[in-house]
Amino acid sequence: MDVVSPPGHVPVAMRSPWWARRWNHAVTVLAAVVTAFAGWQNRWISDDGLIVTRTVRQLLAGNGPVFNVGERVETGTSTAWTYLVALVSWVSGGDAAFVAVLLGLGCTVGAVTFAVLGAVRLHGGSGWLLPAGVLVVLALPPFWEFATSGLETGLVFLWTGLSWWLLVRAAWGGPVLPPVFVLGLAPLVRPELTLAYLVFLGALLVLRWPGRWAAVRWFAMSVALPVAYQVFRMGYYGLLVPNTALAKEAGESRWARGLLYAGDTVLTYQLVGPLLAVVPLALWACRTRRDLVASLAPLLAGVLTLLYVLRVGGDFMHGRMLLPALLLVLLPAMVLPPRAMTGLVCVAVALWAVLCATSLRVPYAWNVGPDGIADERGFYVAWTRDPHPVTAESYVRARAEPLGARTDIGLHVPGTGLGPVPLRDDGPARLAVTGDVLGTLGASLPLDVLVVDRLGLANALGSHMTSACGQRVGHEKPLPFEYVYADYMARGVTLRDARFGAEVERIRGELAGGRFLDLLEATRAPLTPRRFWDNLVGAPARTAFRFSPPGVSCPS
């Protein structure tokens, strides 16, 4: 049963006094301005953001959506973000890193704007509204920092805020097709947003039930683009998921680590009080079943998103993975009706917001905490000695060795003491360099140089390792040097260390057949129609494949 007002009905919110509408408009604009100011004051691009920009540069150079020429590995978790940065970089002719910074800021400002507009439309029948949940969002330092960063976080915010606004509009009798399309973009923005997509689409169907077959059409329309891309992913990359999901083992359960990660953010900023104060008031302000359905949708989506983050063990970047869940649960409470209780709560939240914005900080600022969680922006600001590292130049200058100036050839594996060795003859490059700081390394070297990632994000072999013990979240697959040499070194080369060389030859024999050969051919063989089909049908088994290097994997 349709629980919205009939089409053409003028919502009560639209009949509020002119001064109330102006006040609500002013709150919305001020929230956007504060977001823009705070984000710009904390502008930067992370090393992981530079990973995306190398893929963008490869795309614009005509080499395809890859990190290395000749190796089809999907190094970006957000498909939509990679192609959005590529499109804007191509149209503007600007530096991809700086484009990513500006796009992230613009998306975040848009997210806050839509988030407040949605809450204004939901509660606008009460006239002028008090800022509540929006104060929580604006006061959080991680929200300022990840408004840029070069990562897809800003786009995640924008999808969240826009989906909410479109859902509330639909609840008032507005158009349905825009939210159907936007909601369907969720897995392309970030795969775990599929949880929010299911909740939001379910709420839309409850609010605007069109009948069985029309509901099927809505669902088909929303998933058409993600399904098309999934077919491309399986045929092009040979996997069911982005390579990053394998490198970070997104399918494993690590609840203890996840709770540590959540506590790192919640306890640092004393978030329990503000959340318990404003979220119940948003539900209390609901006047109709329509309002309640619209309000419960982001709350449920936020809880599911939080549970996902806890299950996978959180992240190594302080606060980043919790921000989407926080934004979701705060959406219906962004602004609230001016009742007596609401006024007292908003004053208390405002006082907390001042304390949070000025004083509450992690104890490991500019560094890595004891649980492996990092103040990511602070760390790289200190490392680059640049208060606003917004391009790759700041990171390249910070390296002790100017890798971009290399003129020699061969495979360079720092840390082994073996020196450069010849590359295999069938490789697509004459120079290959391995390292752990992938984004900086990729920015330091030309696009025709192989950047061999030892942590698996851009390396098809490394991502299929089992996780090692005692490593930080997201850094748990350090590919042994022997595998790097076995994969990339030319045949017939004698290494100085005989024992090391014997292990390299043993591994080389393993890589020459079975599941290893299938994996390497899926990413390196010429992409013929037959190769695309073999990649497509073999993607499930290939995604499940893992191997355990001797002495690296954790005991069972």
C-alpha cells in the first residue's frame, strides 16, 4: 500500500512560514560552507589515493584500467571513483591527484547539503529547525580529513546524502526513477554499500509500492549498470571482486580487531553521548508512518554498515571506515523540530562539538597507534614535510632515492642486497621495481615501468596469499622476495645466495602450472574473446584460490 501523499499534494514543509524556510535554508548553506572550509584546511592526498591516480593515468594514456601495463589487476575498490576522476581529469586536463582532492571536497560538500535538505524535508512541517546531527558530523576531525584524501570516501558521502534526499522526496510523492537509478550505483561506489542499497530500495518499495511487476522493473533498472560492470570485471580481471578485497581478505571475520577499530574512534571523540541524544529524537519527531519508514531506513543501513566494518576488522586509517555508518545513522537527525527537549539536546551537542573540534584528538597524532591504526593524514604530512600534500610531487620529494630518474634496466628489489637482475624476456617492461609504499612508488616511476607491489593490492600473485601473522590491517600479505624473483626474473640467472636461488627455482616450477599458471594467464595473457570467456567462467574458482608461502602464513 502506498503510504505517501498523492502526487501533486503540497507537503506541509512547503507551506511553512517564509522566515522558517529562510532559516532552514541558512542552516543548510552554513553547513555546506563549514564543510568546505574544514575540508580545504585539511586538504591532502594519501598514498592510497595516489594508487588510484596511477590507474587514472594509465586509462588516459590508453593502457586500460590497470596499475601496470600488461597486468590486468583492479587496484581500486571504487569503480565509480576511478572513472569519475579519469573523466574530470580528461575534460579539465588537470593533474589527476589534484583533481581527486577537489572532487572529494566537492562530493563531501554536496553530501552534507543533501543530507540536511533531506532532514529539512522530513521534519519541515514543524517550521524552523535546529541543527543537531549535522553538528556531530561537522565537529569530527576525521570527517574534515577524509573530505579530500584522494580516496572515494567523499563519493561515498555523496551517494549517501543524495540517496537519502531522493528517498525523502519520493516519500512526499516526488519522482521515483531518480532514486532507483542512484541507489543502484551503490556497489560501483563501494561494494559494501550494497547493504545500504537493499535497505533504501526496500524502504522505497514500502513507501511507493508500484505492484509486483513494476517492482521487478525498478530492481532491474537499478542493477543493470552494476551487473554489466560485474560481467566486465570477471572477463577482464578474472575475479568476482576487486583485487583489493582479496589483498585485505574482506570475506574474513575479525570481530576483535573491528571492535578495537570502532573504539579508537568512538572513545576518542566521546561519540556515544551525542549519538544517543540526537538519534532517538529523530524517531520521536516522526508524525506519520511515512516519516517513520523514511527515518528507519538510514538507521538500519548504518547499523548494517557498522556491523560489516566490525566483521572485517576495521581499517588501518583512523576513523575512515566508520564515517559512512555515522553519516547514515545521523541522516534523520541532521536537523530537528524546535521542542523543549530538542533545544536542550542541541545546546549540549553544540558544547560537545566545540570540545571535539578544538581538543579531542587521538593520542598517537602524526603517527601509528599501538593497534596499527594510523593518523594517516598526520603521518604523511610529517613524512612529506608539507602541510597540504595535494599532488604526487610532495611524496616523490620525500623519498630518499629519486626512482623516477633511473635509466638502468632489470628487476630492482630493495632490501635483499642482491642488486638488479635481468627481467624475464616475455615481460611488458624493461624495468621493474618493488616496494611497499605503492602510491608513492607508482607516482615516482613512468607508466611503462612495472611497479611490483609486495602487499598484494596491485599484484595478482600476492593478493592470493593467505594472511601472515602479526601484521597491520590491510598489510597482511607481504609477498616473500623469493616469489618476486621467481615471477619476474629472467631464466638462467645465477644469484649470489645459492640457497635463496634454489628456493626461487622451486617456486618458479610451481608458478609454471596448475592454479598459479591459470591466475597469471588470466591477468597477463592477451585479452582475446576466448581469454575473456575463460576469465569469466573461471572467476569464482580463481577468486577462492589461496596459497601459503612457507614460514609466512598463520598456523591454523
